[in-house]
Amino acid sequence: MTEFDIIRNYFNRLPSSRPDVRVGIGDDAAICLPPPGMETVATTDVLNAGVHFLEDVDPAALGHKSLAVNLSDLAAVGAEPAWFLLGLTLPTASPAWLEQFTRGLFALAQRYNVQLIGGDTTRGPLSIAITAIGLVPQGKGLLRAGAKPGDLIYVTGTLGDAALALDAIRGVRRFAADELALLRERLERPVPRVAEGAALRDIASSGIDVSDGLLGDLGHILEASGVGARVRLEAVPLSPTYRTHLTELGWDYALGGGDDYELCFTVPPLERETLDVLASEMKFPLTLIGEITAERALNVYDAAGRIYRAQRRGYDHFST
Ligand code: ADP
Ligand code: MG
């Protein structure tokens, strides 16, 4: 297979699914037309073999996750995903691998009506770089800055399962087969909170997606907003599997694990009721975990009111 066979056979297979794509794959660059009154929101995430995933991971799951992590960043800003570009580096051109990878990738793309509009295909150590572009009404993007003292802090879904799965794969933790399957699903097939992010942009004062661990990512909101926070340890949402083993596992997977792809956001107290109605209408799981303080510190309190010291911190590629 040549580079052009790969592009034609695997990446330029589907007809255009969006009328706003004027020129897609096949020319030197793609051309898209945002609707009037909308701003474009762009984000990139690179996934490297051996760092972000194990070389032998299911290629369909990898295709899913490569796009999902980018859609999660768009969701955090409240943007609706529209288009994406794929920078793919492959050690070899394996038809079976490409077939599976694109199956996972396009299944997620179709679910959110986001269209592949271009990319680059090269040879080298396996790496996937996706750039996703979304749309948000002008001036409505939800930022990390904007949290005010007294605002309530929420997270969607549950935290820590992906980090537990990773430790199980590494042999550090052991789980029953059915439990491990649930945990791995969270690690390998995260579901980006796209609809939730878009719904929150009119209510929330700040937001971020939890990709590097709750405390680290909440810390980014606090820093950008020039505030602090009080978090109630027992309020941090856990999956049933995690909760079953909480005594042995402790809270640190949920506080600092990473790869959760849930949203963490702040809401002014006046918007609380609107948020509750929205969450029950949209049926998305939402948990109040604490509040923003004027004092610029991030403190976690246990049920007895004592400060809890977490061991794990957010992930940093260059920390030594
Ligand atoms: P150029 O040499 O002009 O940069 P390429 O030959 O690299 O273009 O790519 C040809 C076309 O195929 C371009 O439209 C490019 O965006 C698209 N393309 C290349 N690789 C991919 C990929 N992995 N996924 C989607 N589109 C791709
Ligand atoms: Mg060119």
C-alpha cells in the first residue's frame, strides 16, 4: 500500500456529512464555513505509543480514544464538535490495523456528526495527533478563568476508574474479570461529555475536562481564576466498582488518577436550581463536590473535617 492508497482506502471513504465543509480531504488544505455568529474553537491532543497507550491496545479502542480526548477538550469549552484533522504516524501499513482503527474512529465521529477534513500520513513510531475544531456562539466559550468565591464546584460522572484500570493492567491491582471489564471500558473508550458541555456554557462560570486528575485540573481553574477551593472528600463521585473496594484503594485514584474525561466546572449559587433541572432533564450524572473560596488554597476535607493530603498529583510529561 502506498501513502495515497492508505488515504483513499481508509480515510477518504465516507461521503461528506456536513454542508459546512466546502473542501475536505484531497486538496492541499480543507475549507469550512462556520455559521454566522459562531466562533471556531480548536484543540490538539497527541497520543504516543508507550506513553498514552500500550502498543498492543485494541486499534478500534485507540481510534475511539484518539478522537474522544479531543472532543472532551471541546466539550470543556462548551463547543459543539464540527471537524477534525488526523496526523497519523505508523511503523507499518497493516490493513487489519487500519480497518479496526478507522472503525473505532469513525463510529465516534458519526455519533457526534464531526467530519474528518484532512491530515497527514507518515512512517515512524506509532503516534496519533488529532486536531479537532468546534463551534460556539460568539463570546460564549467556557474558560478556566471565571470562578468566583462562593461558586459551587461540580463534576460529571465518576472519577478514578481509568487510573484503576491502568494499575490493573500493570499488575499493581487485581480485580474480578467483570470488574476489570468495566474499568477498562472507562480507560479505553471514554465518552466525551459533549452535550453536557454545550448545555453548561450558559450556566457555568468556569470549566475544564478532567484528563490529568481532579486536583490538578481543578487547580488549573483556581489558578486561572485567582481563587481557591474547599472540596469534600466523601462527595467525590465513585463508580460502584471503585466504591466496593474503597477501603483498600483509598481516594487517590479519584483525586489524582487521570484519563477520566469528565467535566469539572463551577456554577454561581444563583444558578443552582437551573443546573439541577437541566441535569435531570438531560439525565446526566452530576455531583456537587465543594465550593470556591477567596483564600487561594485547594483543601480537601474528610468527613471528620480534617484536611486530607492526597498522594497523587496531576500528570506531567516532563516531571522527573
Ligand atoms: P500535501 O502533500 O498537500 O500535504 P498529502 O499528500 O499529505 O497532501 O495529503 C493528501 C490529502 O489527503 C490532503 O487533503 C490531506 O489533508 C489528506 N490526508 C492525508 N493524510 C490523512 C489522514 N491521515 N487523514 C485524513 N486525511 C488525510
Ligand atoms: Mg500540498
